[in-house]
Amino acid sequence: MGTSKYKCHIVNKTYVCTMNKNLSQACLSLKKVFRLSPRNEAVRPLLEAVLASLKAFGKQRNCEEHPRYREVCKQLSLALDVCRSFQQEGEDIRELIMDCPLQMQLLDELNDNAAPEEDGADGEPAYNPKEASVELKITAMHVTRDMSIANRYQTDFFYGLEDLKKMKSVNLGELDGGLVKLLSVSEKAVSLKWDCEEFCVKLGEQAVSDSYMIDNPCLSYDSLHLTFSYRKFPNYKDLFNMIIQIGQDEKEGKDKGRIARSKEDVLHFIDGTIAKGNTGLYVAKALLHAADSWTTCTIVRPDQFRSLLLEGIEEGCLAPDNYTGWDWMEVAAKYNDPTYFMEDMDCYYEVLDSAVRCGVVAAMDIRDTIWEPEQLIEED
């Protein structure tokens, strides 16, 4: 399962992971406050929104008399007073709310013993890891010549079945073919018309247009043809098997060009699956983008891995109940030193500890791998 009931935020380097929508909204608004200049006009309404969401949380969870809750409300109220009076320097606002993210993280512990939130994310249908779909891939292939130098380049366009059913045509842009009319769309086939040509592309097949000269003012020669591919968009199990197969093909030394194209397809499918709700695949995305070899999964671009992982963490990829994310985190830690997965070690520890408290074994193994040696040195 790559979805989560949790909403996760990194607010001023503090990790907050909660199932409560009001507390999550408070964190989201507070995060925006820290990103703005203290004198920005948007700070005051954002602080008001933080306080309103926090009060809704307190009323919902009946914790309005708890000392921690009253303290964080006091800090936010004082910050609001500063905004309204303008009698103090703007930086004082940051000082007043500096501890609020940590207090919100601790407040979530009060929420742990309460009834869980309702299933589903804001009314959206839940992600189904077993469900497969179909998509239309249109590749605009250019063959160009400039100053007698020949070149080829392509642009890919992707359209899911549900989107295609709502459209009468797709616009590829003037240089990539312009309008392609959709004559009929079903799960088994799609019929299209481009220029004077018509195509009926069945699921699992592709069609290639004739080549046409196009008027490209930047080049002396530019010809274009389109390839229409109607293909299955894999479910999670099929996608996982595709990743394994690419690693096997690399190990056996198969055609590098074909492997590169397969990697592009898999990374596209990962992005699409994340968009459908499987945020756990952010960890796979980070790992596969950062590794040249999918056989060894050795990270050779650590900055890219950290950047994508951090993006995923804020989307819930390492929430305690996101099993897909932790499965891939275990793979990443198996072939690489997990010490370097994040730069902010305090935040890293909070992410791991949040999952450890919920019994996630992979998080416990990674945490102990990183911090146990340091503890032993301190004891000595």
C-alpha cells in the first residue's frame, strides 16, 4: 500500500506527521509563514489561519485545557499582536513562533489516542494498487539539419483514458504537429486523425504517420512524423516487475538504447502512479533517478536523491503506514549508506522515530544503523 492516512509536513526543519486535518492545515499555513519575510502583508492572515485551525483541532480533540495546547495558542496570539501593532521588529514574530512546529508535533501525540480520521483523502477515490489503466502516447519525432549537421529529437505527450474521453482533440503545439482529432476512444482502441491521415490503434499496438516537412524558421530542414502508441498503464505489481526486469537486462548486458527507453517509460509510469495517490513511490523515484545502474541501485547523484526524497516526505512517502515507501527505503538502505539520505539529521531522526513508534521495522533498522555507533562512541 503506497497511500497514507497521514498528512506530513516539514515546518522550519521540524517533521510533523498527523492524521488530523485541522492540525495538518495549521502546519501548512505555518510553513508558509516561515517562508515569507516577517513584514510581508500575508503573514497576519496566515497566522490567523494557523490559530483558527489549531482551535478547531483543540475543540475536536477536547484538549483545550492541555498545557501544551494553551502554550502554542499563546505563542501564536502574541505573534498576531505583534503583526497588528507593528511596534516591534518583524524578526520578533519568528522568535515567538519558533517553537510552534515542535509543539504541534507533540500535540499530535494527543491525537494518537483519539478516534482515527475518516478514510479517504478529501473526497477523492482511494488509490487501488491492483488497478491497471491505459494511455495514449504520442511521440513527435523530428529529423533536422542545420549547417549540414543532422540531428534527431523527440517530444512525448501522454493522455490517460479518462482524459481522452472528455476531449475532441489534442494540441501538440505548432512545431510538434498541431491538432490531432480524436474520432473514437475506448479501452480496446483509439481512432485518430492527423492532417489527412486516419489511424485506428488497438491496445498494445502503435501506428506511425508519414513524414512531413514543417516550416521551422530556426532550421534549414525539419521533417516530422508522429508515432501513436496505445498501451497499458501498469499497476504497481507490473511496474515493480518492469523495474526488476530492467535491472536483469543491465546485468546481462543487453542493448543499452532499449534499456534507456525502458527506464524512461518506467520513470513516467512512476510519476503517473504517484499522481494517482501512491506517494510511497517517491522513494523509488529518488533512488532510480539517482542511480545509473538499476542492478545495484548505487546512488551516484546524492543531491538529487535527497531533493526528491525530501519532496516525497512532505507528500507522505515515509508516513508510518506508507508500506510502499518503507519497502523502497529498505532497498535504498541495503545498497547505500542511509546516513547520507538527508542533510538535516534532526529532521531525519524525527521521520524515522515517528515510524519506529508505529512499529515500522525498516525505520528501526535504519535509525539503529545511523545512531547506535555514535551512541557507543559517546559512552566510551
